[in-house]
Amino acid sequence: MTTERWTDEMVDDLASTVEQTTRNIEQTNQNVDMLVGAVNAILARDSQRDEEMRRRDRDFQQYKIENDQRFNILLEEVRFLIRKLGENQ
């Protein structure tokens, strides 16, 4: 078995490759951080939209309840008036 000795040029090439790999990893980490930030922003926006939709749904349900109550009151008044008209004839 023969052992090859590392030359200065080989060590320099290895160091250059390690440095380039390190820069690539750092750039990848920055890209991942940006993507995580973007995903978190989207999740926050979606959460706000969901809450807004729930609030609108609650408001609509309350509006519907109030309209139903007003309708029932008007219906009772109409029935009352019809009975009064029937009694007067």
C-alpha cells in the first residue's frame, strides 16, 4: 500500500473547497431563514383572515337573530290587527 503525501497545492485546493462549501451552506441557511419568515408571515395573515371571517360570521348570526326577532314582533302585530278587524265586523 502506497501513501500519497499531500502537497501544498492539494491542501490549498481542499481549503478552497471547504471555504466554498461553507459559503454555500451559509447562503442556504439564509435562504431557509427567508423562507421560514415568509411562511410565518403567510400563516399570520391567514390567521388574521380566519379571525375576521369568524367575527363576520358572529356579526351575521347576531344580525339574523335580531331580524328574526323583529319579524316575529311584526308578525304578532299583524295577527293582532287581523283579529281586531275580525272582531269589528
